[in-house]
Amino acid sequence: MSAIAAERPARRFSLIKPLTWLVVVVIVAITVVPLIFVIEGGFRSTAQINAAPVGLPHPWVWSNYTSVLFSSAFWRFLANSALIAVVATGGAVGFGSMAAFALSRIEFKGREAIFTLFTVGLLFPIGVASLPLYLLLERIHLLDNPFGVAVPEAAFSLSITIVILRPFMRAIPAEIEDAAVVDGATRLKFFARILLPLSRPALVTVAILAFVFSWNNYLLAYIVFTSPQHFTLPLGVATFQTQYSQDTARIFAFTALSMVPALGFFVLAERRIVAGLSGSLKG
């Protein structure tokens, strides 16, 4: 009986491993295949796509990508997205780190309730706030203004920023702060010169998440902007699809090039994201 009982966990383990790999392969296929389809479609002509939606380019058409790369509209959309993402990331990391410091190192009444409020903010969808946000931005004259997108994006990134930074900062030993106070450092100096450098992995993680969120955000830009001069890259893709609705191959090329900055940034920063999240979980 004991031998049979020992064989059952072994069989379960032998079955779990192939099933795990199968799930991984399916997830990768669902994620990667559409990207490959879009990128490869940019190297075909619209006639080729209409004749055979799934197939290899024959011949390879490079003009779709070159026409997009030499288009001033693409680079304008790219510059607008970069500007807004940098401002939104700076605001989220700056204010989020200060809030996380107060919620992790300072004792005051209602601290946990405030942190719970930020945690609940993770469940708040941005679409629900679209109408009141539009009315507020209209009242303070930030419609059709890059800051009208960057500031709300920074605000919506505060929840995840604080949730990640607070346990990381809380895990830093109190002895370090006591030693800094003995050496004459104020609480502000301890925050700026000691706590922030020690929290660098978590800061990099939240900065990457805020940047990617801002870069890929479509709804806020759609609500705020009316002038094409201010359009971000996601909004520019939608505009391009409307303008060149009959040229499917060029739409594929524009869409593929618009994905490159965010994908490249995320791939290069993947290890830092994992390091920062693991550190905050340990904290």
C-alpha cells in the first residue's frame, strides 16, 4: 500500500510538468502569434493580404515601413507619447515615493486606512472616471493640453506605486534611520539621501510600470485631445487606420512600429521589474 501511495504523487508530478509546459506554449502562442502576424503583414502588399490573409510576403515589400518612418506624423505622435510618459512617470514616482515614505516610516492615526484606500484604488477602472475627469479638466482649462493627460495618468499610477514602494521602504531597518538621526540628518535628508538610494530597485520597477501604462493609454488621450498635433501614438494608430482604411499593409506597418518602443523598453527592463517586485513582496 505504501508503494502504491508513493507512486501516485510521482504520477501527478509527471503529469503536472507537461501540462504546465502546454499552458505556457498556449499563452505564448496567443501573445506572440498576433504580433508576428502584424509585423509580417507590414512586409506584404494589401493585394497579397486580400488574396491570402495568412502567408509569407512574396515579394517582400519594404515601402510600407519606410513610408511610415519618413512620415512626420509618426514622429510627432512618438514625441507626444514620450513627453507625456516622462511627465506622468516623474509625477507618479515623485509623489508616490513621498507618500510611501510617510505610510511606511511615520506613525500617525489613520495610516492603515489611507494605505487601504490606495490599495482599493487598484480596483478603480479608469473608464468610470472618464466623464467627471473630462468635466474637471474642462473647468481647469487642461483640455487639448499634454498635462491634461499626464497628470491624470500619474494619479492613476499612484496606487500601484505606493503598494509596491511601501513594503520595500518598510523593510529597511530602523537602525539605519536611527544612525542617520544621530549623525544629524533630518527626516527629509534621510528620505532623499538614504532611503531613496536603498529603494532603487523598487523605484525602477514602479517607474517602468508607470511609463508603460502611460505609453499604452488610449482612453485619456481620446478624451482630452481634439487637435491631431497633440495626439499620442495609440491615438495616432487609430487615426491612421481611419485615414488609410483601404491600405491594410500600411496600417500593419504603422501598428508594428508603434509597438517597438514599448516592447523594447519592457524587454530591457524585465529583470528590474522582477527584482523590484520580489523585493517588495519580501518586505
